[in-house]
Amino acid sequence: MKSNVRVFFAAFLLSIGSSGAKSQNVKTFTLPTPWTEKAVQAEVPLPEYPRPQMVRSEWLNLNGIWDYMGGKKLVNPQTAVAPPAFPAKSEKIRVPFPPESELSGIARNGDSCLWYRRNFRIPQTWKKKQVLLHFGAVDRISTVFINGKKAGTHTGGYDAFTFDITEYLKSGDNSLIVGAYDPNDGKAASGKNGPRGDYTYTSGIWQTVWLEPVEKAHISSIELIPDLKNSRLKITVYSDDHSMKISAAANGKGVEVAKTEGSSNVAFYLPVAHPHLWSPDDPFLYDLTLQLKDKSGKIVDEIGSYFGMRSIEMGKINNVNRPLLNGKFVFNIGLLDQGYWPDGVFTAPTDEALRYDIELAKRSGFNVIRKHIKVEPQRWYYHCDRLGILVWQDMPNLWEPDGTDSVQVRKQFRAELKTMIDQHISSPSIIMWVPFNENWGAFEVREITDWIKKYDPNRLVNGLTGYNFAPGYRPAYGDPGNGDFIDLHHYGKIEDRALPQPDAKRAASLGEFGGKGLFVRGHLWPVPNNAYEMMISKEVLTDTYVLMLNEIEQRVKYRGLSAAIYTQTTDVEHEINGLVTYDRQVEKMDLNKVKEINEAVIKETTKEKQ
């Protein structure tokens, strides 16, 4: 995607003086990554434009050093009608790293009431514009004050949200105060970042905060759905003004390939003759320009975007249900990927680091990443789209759906599930939604699986991955019997009795396997370390993986297996079963051999008559 993004933060950074966050020494970090130093030194961490599929030219990044105070006894942000007073000498926090992380400069747990403060100035060129305040994600219930006035509230720890703050602004310095309340009670979508999670729990601001100028009538969101059967792209451009016209122009490799017009909030189609198909082997992306026009034809808003032309569906190959990418069966061999970092915990230290895990999967010969019960920043999906990796996207589970407040808890979970789909529906790399994992907080799985299939009929749905596993604290939901996959998890020997078999309606998926561990001294998180099975050396671990893939190949060819997800991309705190160590400093397998066997199995399993 091409864009001429002009970043205006340089002249408007808050003057902050000395602080613990600014003066950190990387040598004091528990387990620094190759990107820790860059994150510490950056005046504006994660400076990249945070929304790659909807780019405007002007914006202001608010990441950096903010004032901070946190604790259980502070004003509760979810009930606050006015911002609290900050002490004369406040703690400093590096946004957007959560306060539990070392990169934040706080590195403290248990601050269920969190308060952030900074000043900003609006550039002169924005004076006649509406100003939007964007948050990539804040965990979990947030309240925002501009110059002492409440601008809005939001609930949900994994989705982006926006407030129009124009009416609260003034000349000169403007005060921004953000409160976040995170009870960590399991009654919300949280995944492993919750009360029953395995790792360091995080809260508060954990993705980029930024400002953007727009006209009163502007594009609020878009939906791009490839339609290969009819060689066209379905486009819906949303705006509060329903009377606007839309102009859409696509180009590939710098050459315009299509142009059309439509209306706001109404689906229309862009013809794409002889489409260049998107796939992991050839992740071709078209550039797209969308213009919002008034009745006179004047352009009032313009965004840069991109799309990929690909199809994903279930079909029969030799009478066996298989996932079909662009009409062909491609064996899905993937990595379970949790997106944790020893320095930033839930937040990657840099964009390069965010990209590293995806590149690791690609160069190791995997064609799938199962994003495990976490929703990443939008740039992560952009990198998947651009680099070419298929994504199985998990919904972060809640843990306690059954209490007296279950109606509201379940309603909120469904709302956040819908928001996740809405915000990532245009990403070509995402081929499957996974609403539940191993019965963790699972409820109404059959109904929710059917709802997703109807809401997004252009992707596959794996309703309950690993339904044969259960946490034990509540009855297991079990096999929902619907969706596109019958999915089991198995961490032992690869043998038929433990593996899934396709049925009349669903393909077979081994949603998790492997979990083989290796100790690497000097690169371990300081807790008791473990894995499902420990290996003695890099060579033995590599050979064990090769053996498992040979066994899996037999099940693909003769038992109808269509997918297998290895645990996991990196070590995560106590779990030392990654391809690389938690700090991303040491490769624990011979990745050339891993790539060789992965590619051999993919090639062999595509020889079936299609």
C-alpha cells in the first residue's frame, strides 16, 4: 500500500522533564528483546500509522511519556463524572505499554483503577476541521476527559474506538485524561489476559493513541469483500451522512485496473477483470483509493486502502471435506501464536518486532498463524496481508459466563465478538473465525457458530477448537456439531485414535499439537519452566518435529486431516515450547529443516486430484 502520511507529532510533543520511564536502562530488564533499546530510546514509541487499511494524510501520534497514577483505591473510571487531581510529581508511563510491563516504566501489577494524563496542541491547519481521538485498544472500561469535560466512555479491551472531541478543544494546550478500569473478574473477553490466564496480566492503554482531522462528513469505516466468482470487489463505505457519493479506484503495480462509483452506506461493486489472486505463495495486494463526495461532486474525504482477491470455502476433494483457498485444497500447517513479549507483555516493543513473529512463521515454512485468544493491533493484520500468511482468528474468551449477571455478560461478549469481525472483516489474510477454545467460558456455541456463518459467510468458522479439552472448573460444552471443522487438540504421540476424523459436513483439524520444550540457559523467564514434553537438544527437538510432520502427512493423505497447528511460535513466560526463546534471541530448532519438511508436506498433500 502506498501513502503519503505526514506525521505532525514532532512539533507538538509534551514537555515532560525527567522520569523513570524516560531514564530506563535496558540492562535492568528481566529479558530484553532485540528491540527493547529502540523502544526505550524512542520519543514516540510505535510511530507508524496505526490503521493501514484506512489511511489519511494528516494525523498526530500521542504515544510517549504521560503522567500516570494507578491503584485500587483511586477514583473508579467507570463511575467518574470528573477527572481526578494528579499529584504535583506524578509517576511517568510510556504509552502504549501496559503498566504491568517493564517498557511502561511502571512494572506494577494490580492497578485496577488507572489514570493517564498528557497535554497536546492542535496544528493550525486543523482549525476548521473536526478532530477525532482514536484509541487502538484500552483494557477494559475507559473514560476520556478533554479539558475536564467527559468526551466519552468505552467498554472492551481488544477493539479500536473513537471520540469526536472537537467541541471540547481550545487554543493552546489541551488536557487529555484517560481513565481505565479493569476488574479482572473473568466476566469479559480476556483470554489468557484474565484471572485464569497463565501469564502476566495487563490492563489499561496498550495500543496507539492518536488524533486525526476530518470534515464533518467523513468516512467512518469500510468493508471490502472479494467476490472471485464474479470478478469483483464488494465495497461498503460508511458515513454518518447517507447522502454522499463514493468514488473508488484500484490499481495494481502502479497501474489503474478499475474505477467505479457508489453511495455511502450502500454496498456497490468494483469490477476486477482477470484478478491477480492473493495467496501465501503470492500475497498480491491491490491499492485502493476511496473518495467521499458531496452532491456537487466536491471531495470532502479521501482514504488510501488495499484489498486482496481470494476465496475461502469448504468443498469436497475425493469425497473428503477440505478447506479450499481459491478453489484448491492447501494443507493448513500453522503456529499457535499468542503475541506476548517479555518487555512489553501485551504490546510489541516496535513495529519491526510485531512483524518478526510473522516473518518467523513464513521463513519456517508455515502457511497459517492461529492468533490465540488475542486480537492484535491492526498493523499486525496488515503485515499478514502483505507478507502472505493465513490467519485463524480466535475470539478472546471470557471465563465466568454463568453467574446471576450472565445475561449482560453474554450480551457484552457477543457485542465484542461482532466488533472484532467488523473491524477486521476486510483483511484477506483472515480465513477463519474461532469463537471458543477448549471449552473456556464456552456458552451457546452452536448458536454463536451459526450466527458467525450467517454474519460473515465469506469465511470459515471453527466453533470450538479442542472441544476434547476442558479446564475443569465448569462442565464442558463439548462438540457443537456444526461449523466447518471438527477440531481436536492432542499433545502426545501422533496416532489415529487421538486425531480428528472428517464427518459429513466438516473437515478435520488438529487445532493444537506438539508443545515440545527445550531449556536455553540465559533466555528463560524467572519462573518454573515447563512444556508438554522436554527435549534434550536442538537437534533432537528438530528431528522430533520432522517425525511428527511425517506422521501428520500420512493422516492428511489417508485419514482426511486438513489442518494442524503446532504449539508454538515463541516461548511465553513459563511455557518453553516455542520455535524461538521468549526474548526472540535464540532459534531452538533448525528452521531450515522445519521449512523443508513443512514445504514437503504441503507439496505432497496438494497432489490429490482436485
